[in-house]
Amino acid sequence: MNEAMKYALKLLKRQDYFIKDLYDKLVEKGFNQKDVCSVIKDLVNMDFINDEKLIYLKISNLAISKKYGRKYILNYFSKKNVSMNLVLYCLDLFGTDIFKLNKEYIIKELLSEGKEEKYIDYYLQKKGYEIE
């Protein structure tokens, strides 16, 4: 196993990477581009890195655990080295019901805390939800 592959596997033990991010890490470490491309190809073929799965997992975490809205998620991924078409595809697979339910939940919670409508609108916008 070549050094670039060893280093890539070491990185992947710690966390998941998008393909472009892992590529950049390996090149930054000093491995030549030809070796890095070969390593990336092998890792994709072994399903050790998969942008679609990682995007879907991140969307799940942001939407379900953290209750962020669609606009926040799109903005989050716009700062990453991933295809926005793939992000939109994964968002479509994810559906819209969870965002509606989250928004309703957030509104209920904030109302129960006695928050005013102006604050609720601000909070929802910050979390990436449309205000009606």
C-alpha cells in the first residue's frame, strides 16, 4: 500500500471527507496529483468515500438533530467542495415534511417560552426557514 493511501485511510479513520476535501488534504500533504487521483479512485470504488451518502447524512444531522431549514442547509453546502446538483438531489430525496414539522415545533417551543412574533420570525430566518 502506498503512502498516499495509508495517509488517506488514517484521515478517514478520524472523520468522513468529501472527495474534493480528501483530494486537497492529500495534495497539501505533498503527494503528487497522479497518486492522489489513483487513491481517490480506489477509495470511491471501495465505497470508503461517497459524496452522496455523506451529503445525505449531513442533511439528516442538520435537519433532524439540529432542526435547520432548507435555506440554511443549502448555504452550508455552498461553502463545501461538493456539487450543488447533488445537494439538491439529496434534499429532494429527503423530502419537505421534516422541514414543515421542524418549523411547527420551533414555533410552538418559542411561543411556550413567551417569545414575541418578531423574535420568532428572526429565529426562523436564522435557522433557514421561509417566513410567511
